[in-house]
Amino acid sequence: MRIDLFDFELPEERIALRPATPREEARLLVVRPGQPDRFADRKVGDLPDFLEPGDALVFNDTRVIPAQLEGIRHREGAGGQQVSATLHMRVAADRWKAFARPGKRIKVGDRISFGHSGRVCLLGTLDATVEEKGENGEVTLRFDFFGPTLDEAIATVGHIPLPPYIASKREDDEADRRDYQTIYAREEGAVAAPTAGLHFTEALFERLDRKGVERHFVTLHVGAGTFLPVKADDTDDHVMHEELGYVSKQTAEALNAVRARGGRIVCVGTTSLRLLESAAREDGTIEPWSGATGIFITPGYRFRTADVLMTNFHLPKSTLFMLVSAFSGLDTMRAAYAHAIDTGYRFYSYGDASLLFRNDQ
């Protein structure tokens, strides 16, 4: 499909730079394809009104690490140069893949010392060697530390990797270390938040519990590739960056039981949905699963797991807008986004949410 089919105009003032307070006060656009009143304007706190006892919410429990590193590149015969690296996938105890800037000037063998932006690593400098160089500024960094020691160093010198549309307007601060994290984040490894989950509070969880809605967790470590623009003109020519994920046997069995008794699976976030689809057989049975997924969902895809999707509002021509268009229909989602823009919804990571029902026509 042509990428320009997924384009739309978004006024800059619709981009949220801070989250709603409290989190569940964010607006919620309910989208029911094919219904006479297909759009309803509500709040996230109203979510229990749209769920039934026996339904199951599926959350991504990945935890965002401060994966934005600022450093100085050292090379024999050359002076130091400022380098910015965004870690996006761990490949060994001492190695991370990262997107580096300025990517074209970095060479294999370069040494980079991180921690030159006001934070000091108590272990000394956090140094790395450029081991491999890929396309679009991607490099593999081999750090001098490894395992938990490396994790501690990154946590000390790193910054929360805010999305470019926020980072271009303000610097990260201590509030972001709290705000850009779900309250149930547990498994460290993401460099971007599963943003639909940012809206949940303990008070909302209590109301969902009283409604009889189950909660289950999967893990997909969201990578910086989620922010990369689609440069191809056709969806057939776009290659997704892979992300590491895990679905436990316990969660797979619980979700299969939900479906067997007629309950609905409600994915909180596109990351949860993509992971379940990666773990599902053709008949929709969800299996225990672990590994890297680069699943790319576009209109025409046949969903096997989720019945409902809660997600934030996404960038034009992004793979995520393509996914929601596959889920609820391209025409429906173009109309939904136009409604959201006209009525003042806030977009992107810190913005409002939508509750999408699947289009089965």
C-alpha cells in the first residue's frame, strides 16, 4: 500500500509535552467501526464502562531505562567529538545496538567516553568501543563494563530517551523518570515507553478489579526504531526493526482460557498486540514465546488475538498508524483522527488515548 494513504496534517499545538494529571484524566476516544455513533468522547477513567466481567487486559510490563547517552568520541590522530547514542537492543552482557549521531563520522574501532552531560558514573567513565556499523546511524557498542555493573553505569549517566517530538522542544528532567514509566513496569530493557499504559493508576486498577476484568502481562522491550520514519513509498518496501519479547506459559494459558469462555482480549498498547500476534498460531491459540519480533501489521492483516485495542494517537505515515488502520479500518481511523484533531485531543506519547474495537467486516 502507498505510504501517503496514512498521512494527515497535525497542528503542532496538538503534541503533548507533559502527561495529564492525574493520569486517568486523559481523554479517551472510543471508536466502534460500523456503528451509527462510531465515536464517543470519554476519559480514560471511564474504561471500565466499556468492558465486561471476564474480559482480560494485556499489559506490557517492560521498564524504560535511561538509554540516551552523551559522550566524546576518541580516535587516534583526531580530536574529541560530541556523540549522542540511543541504545535500542541489548545483544550481549557487554554489548548494545544503538543509533548514534553524527552517524556518518563514527567508524569501527572508535572509542567513546560517556557521561559528559552533568552526571558522573561512580564506577569511573563509561567507555565503549564501536564494534560494528550498520545503516541509518546504527552501531554496535562494546562497553568496558558488563552485566549488572553496566546496567548501574547506564542508569547513572543516561537520560530518559524522550521521543524526538518532545526532545526537540524541551530537555528531559526528573519528572520524566516518573512520568515516562508505567506504574507496573518491571522488566528493564525498553528505550521507549509502552505509552498506552502510562494512563493507568492504582485507583483505576481497583475499579477494573471490581468489574471483574482480569490483568495479564507480557514483555516487549520497545526499541528506538519505533520513532524511525517510514522512508519507503510503499509498505512492501519497509523493514521493521526487531524488538525482544516474552510471553510466559502462564499468560498464554490464561488468555486462551479467556477466549474459550467467550471473554475478550483487550491489548493495552500496540506493543502488547504485536507480541501476542507474534506468539499466536493460525487458529488464534497463544503459545509461550520468546525472541525477536519485527512483525509489520498493515491493512489486510487478519488479527488472531485481540478484540479491542487501547492506544495513544500516533504519527502520520508511521507503522503504528498503519497498525491501528488495520485494526479498525483505514477510513474509520482517518475519520477518528480528524475528529480528535478538531476536538482538541492531545497526541503522541504524553497525549490522550483511544479505545479501538476491531473491524471484522
